[in-house]
Amino acid sequence: MEILYLLIPLSVVLVLLIIGVFWWALQSGQFDNIEREGERILRQD
């Protein structure tokens, strides 16, 4: 039972970290034009 006092806060911190990284990716434009990258690997330069 005592392990829950450690695991619950750690899981909350991990979820907040994942949300923060996802928010940073959205704000920095990582997902602006995902179709272009999918087509880029199919084209021959």
C-alpha cells in the first residue's frame, strides 16, 4: 500500500511531462504539414 504513495505522484508527473512535450511540439510547428513529409520519402530527387 505504501508504494502507491510513490507511484501515484510519479505517474502524475509523467503525464504532465508528456502533455508538456506534446504542447511544445504543437507550438513549435512539428505537426504543421505532415502530408509533405509523407510524400517526400516517395519522391526521387
